[in-house]
Amino acid sequence: MVQFSYVINDELGLHARPAGLLVKLASGFTSTITLKCENGEADAKRLIALMKLGIQKGSNVQFTVAGDDEKEAVAALEQFMKEKL
Amino acid sequence: MLLLDPDFEDAVKDEIIGQHSNAVFAVKKAGKDLADFFSAMEDNEYMQQRCADFLDISDRIARVLENADCNLSTIDEPVILMADDLTPGETIQMDTTNVLAFVTGGGSVNSHTAILARSIGITAVVNTGVEADTKLNGHMGIVDGDMGRVLIDPEDEILEKYEEKLKKYNDEKKSLEELRTVSTVTRSGRKIDLYANVGNIQDVVRAVDSGADGIGLFRSEFLYIGKADFPSEEEQFESYKKAAELMNGKEVIIRTLDIGADKKADYLNLGKEENPAMGMRAIRICLKHPEIFKTQLRAIYRASAFGTISVMFPMITSAHEVERALQITDDVKKELSDKSIRYGEVKRGIMIETPAAAVMSDILAEKVDFFSIGTNDLTQYTLAMDRQNPEMSEFLDMHSPAVLRLIKMTVRNAHEKNVKVGICGELGADPKLTEFFINNEVDELSVSAPKILSLRKHIRELE
């Protein structure tokens, strides 16, 4: 299991389009990927669940990744978050 | 992307499995629940606005599903079709080859389901007052049109009785076949033409098979209803030509577009009317939009080179309307002549289906070659009773003396001007009135093809 945190920088927060891209990216890995913030937690492979968290700018989100490809997943996710959010 | 999300899918599945909801309802509910969730996110304006996305996608799926639900264009095994009611759009798209019988919870003997059932000769029981229920899927049923009865999962004894009854019915039908080629005269030699009402080309084939003397009412609406756009001139021409060729020289009376009221097509953009039965329909649409009318008339005239075609205008109320319709017809003829396009001798007639037309029939007879009395609308407008409203059955006298008097008057006025008169409404097939029509010298009765042989038998037994 690997964890990392990230503070959302995007003005709109984790909005629909990047959330969709995140789900796509996460779905490419076999590891379970959970995203946690002050409003609760959600499976990063489920778009509606992610959107329901209503993550806004400035939120600190914590990723928990567990599985065979957890290392690659974390690397990809970290890069994605920095670029898009 | 939202659609692929398992949360949406699960919500729909749970609703269907857990609450026994139908798919359309479940999709709408899932969309609504999500929309509600997001619109409640008060501190997040962006997410609040997503509520519209969920409503939009769920509505779109629901629409697709709704269409799929009433996609009756392919029915691949013999069925008894149960529904609360069927719209004209649904009945027109329906493939009836495998429909053994109709059962509807609503409707009346004059509703579209009933008219369709009569035109193709299958049993229907309407206005059962019982909602159609998917629980009945796959069960055996007996639909008894004589008694207006529907029996689900009948006992063997009853089943046997009905099988016998069915055999007897089929035998009788077979013996009628012998009347296909004989003429329609009474014992004392009084003659009446027996024409067929048709709603599409298959009906024309049925009319030929049952030995119709002609087509008294070719409902051209089928070319317009259930389509995304107007039918082209070519498409119409092909249908009219086909009908003329199938009838092989016998008269085919094509009624021009009779849409509006209960028969709708979205692309016409008719708008919502407070009282559509008395609004934009039939000839009124054609006179307001001559380009629509002309396209149809060109197709009809071009087809007239291939057989005997007559044209008939619906919903006439005044001499002025007839004059306008005839003028447009003349314009079309001239256009065709100018382009050296062939057309035949086309008789022009009108429907007498409003009390105004019946009352003015002496004047109208001076302008046209024939009348056809549409008894369904004539009855509805004379009595001010909606024939689709089952509550009216109690008040609606199908043999209303007021209507019969109008018919009598119309025939008398027509014959004074040598104008032929036919009856093309449901009353034409009513054996209780056959004698009345013959006594009043009606020239032609136009009925659904499956009724022709039994009516011919009946007429041949009259004095």
C-alpha cells in the first residue's frame, strides 16, 4: 500500500472533466485506488462517487493505492494531479 | 462517461429489481436522485450545476427506452398484444403479421386500435378497464371478440370449446371465398359497389384478395405519420402508383393528407391546440401550406397515368375551400402539362364529414365529381361527442337519426347533380344499416377489406 497527498489548485476544484480523466487513468491499474478528503472517501475508479465528494480548490486529498501495480499507479497519479489540478 | 459509471447503472438496476419499476422510470429516478444530490451541494456552485447534466442524460436514455418500448415494428412470434392504449403512430409502425389479437385497457370501439384491428381482420377487445401488465408475458390467453372477453390461462375444457369455435369460424371464412368474384347485387337486382378502405399497401393487397370493386378510401396519412420529415414526392408517387397497379384499372380514391387532431407528425410543427379536433387539420393544413399540398397532388396525378385514380379532399366545410383546393389542383395539372409529364383522368371529390358540408351538399355537388361520407367524423361533429372518449359510449348513438338524416339529405342533393356518393366511415360496414343505404341509393360502400366478403354475402341476401 502506498499513500500520497495533494492540494487541489484548480479554480473549479476536482471538476467533471479532470475527474473523468482521473477515473480513466485509475481504471487502467489493477490496484484499488481510494481518494480521501474532508467530505469522505471514494473509489477513484467511480466518477459519480468522486464528483459527490465535491472537492474544491484548496482541499487536501489523500490517495491510497494498494495492489500489484501500486508503484506505477502512484507515479502516474501524482504526475496527473500536478499537471491537471 | 457518466453513463459508464457503475453507480448510475447500479441505481437503475436496484430500482428495477428492488422496486419492480420499469426501465424508463428507473432511469429517470436514478437521474433525478443524482441531480438532487448535486443540487444540494450548496457550498459548491460548480457541482450544483452538474445536476442538469444528470437530468439531461437520464432523459435521453429514457427517451431511447420509450421508443424501444413501443418499437412494434418487429414482432417475431405470434402474440396477443396488450396495451393500455395505442397511438396512431404506434399502430402505423406496427408489424401486425404476428399479432393474433389486440387487448387494450382504454380506448373504444372507434379508437385507432379498433380501426386498425378491423382493417386487417384481427380480433380486438378494447376498453377492458384493466391495465396491461408485464406479469402476463408468456401466458396463454383467449381473446373472444364476439363476447368482448379475455381469458388468461384457460382450463382445458374451455380451451377445447374455443378451438372448436375457431375451426367453425375459419370454415365459414373459407366458404365466403367463393364470393370473391361475384357482383354485389341484391335479390331484386339492386346494385351497390363494394370498395375497400386501406391504410397502406398491404391493405391494398388484402383488398384485391377479398375482391373489392375499388378502393374507396386510401388513407395517405401512413406516408406521413411516424416519419422524421415529409415524405418526398417520389416516395408518395411510388405508393400511389403501386396501389393503382395492384387494383388493375379499378378505381382508387386517394384522400389527401388528413393529419392533425389525433393524428400527429412532429415535423409539421402544429403547435399545441386547445381543441385539436376543431383546429389545424386535414385540408386546412393543405390550404395554409400549399407547398405540402402540391407535392402530394403532383405525386397523385403522376400516379394516375398507371391506373384509375381519384382524389378526395377531407374536412371540407364550405364551397370556398373546395374552390381553393380545386384551383391548386388545376395549378398542379398545368405545371405537369407544361413539363409534358403524363397524367390520367382524375375524378375529384370531397369528404362529407362535417355537418356544414352535409347541409351545403347541394351547393358543393355543383363543384365536384363525387362525395364520400365519412361517418366517424360526421357523427362526432354532429353530436359533439368525442369518439375516442370511452365515457361517451353511454350517450353516443351510432345510428343517430340526426346523422342518418344528414346522410339521406346528402345523397339526395348529390344525385340531383349526378354526383356519386359513397360511405367510407365505420357505418358503411354496419349490416344493420346496409338496407338503409341501399334504399337511399347510396352508390358505394367502402369498408375494411376483411369485411367485404361477409358484407357482400349479406347484400346478396337482401331483397
